[in-house]
Amino acid sequence: MKVWAKTTAIFALLLASTSTMAGGCLQGTWTYYDDEGSYTGYETVGCGAADGLRGERAYNKSFTQGCNATPI
């Protein structure tokens, strides 16, 4: 029984580490909208020199994957 528990723990650790490496960093653009749905800004993430916030962040947002994403 102890061997099974150790094997399960090792498997869970390996699974967690590979899923983090595969999906840990998104590349793309967050587009932000105010409460009325009007565009307030966008933020590029994971794309190197293009990263940054333009405009203002808001709670309503959508994500477009890929570094060539153009908001609006």
C-alpha cells in the first residue's frame, strides 16, 4: 500500500509540473471594456517587446490568443 501511495504522489507531481510548463504563459491580448461595453484599452502579454498596457484596465475583458492579435 505504501508503494502505491508513493507512486501516486510522484505521478501527481509530474502531471502538475508538465501542465504548468505547457500552459503557464499565455501569449496574446486582453481587451478591456467598461460596464456599458465600451472599449477602454488593451494589454499585450507574453510577446516580449510588444508587452504593455494601452488605455485602462477594466473588470470586463476578453482574451485573444496570439501575439498578432489586434484589439477592436
